[in-house]
Amino acid sequence: MGSFADKAVAHFSNREVRKLEVPELETVVYAKNLSMADKAKITSRADGELTDFYCYSIIFGATDEKGDAICDVGDKHKLANSMDPDLLARIANFVHDSSGKTEEEREKN
């Protein structure tokens, strides 16, 4: 029988990759499963700024179907200043929602 840590790592490693249909952009965004280290990196870079938190959430947590990042740090200015703020928030919140619910299930609640 494995240790608690081994079981926890196995559980995290086996979580499904989530996807979000974004009709406004005619694309699908995937969210990697964020570790505590990932969340700490996002939070520390955002330094208490909500817009930065949303931008870094997408930069470090949103991927394409292959698992490759869809944005990089160089895109932060565009995301913060030229993207629909409601869409920015929706994608960033999706990245952080690890409930496993689909977008339709979340909208029902």
C-alpha cells in the first residue's frame, strides 16, 4: 500500500483535463490541473491585482488540446487592456474551478 503522498500524487495525476467552449472566439480552451505551486506563482505575480490575477491565470493555466500554453507573459498587456473583461474573467475562473462541473452545470447553480 502506498503512502498518503503517493496516493495524493496519483489522484492529482489522474484528474481529467477540463475544457471550455468559447463561442465568442470560436475556440475551445483547456485548463491544466493547477498544483499549489502553480497557484502560488499566479498569486505572487498578480500581487493583489485582480486583473493581473485573471491574466496570469490564463497565461499559466489555459492550454490548447495538446496541453501547450495558449498565451505567454508577453500577451499580458493585450489580455489586460484589449480583451473583453467578462470573457477574461470567465476563462480565468474556469482555469481555477476544479469542481469537475461542466459550464452548463455551473450555470444551473
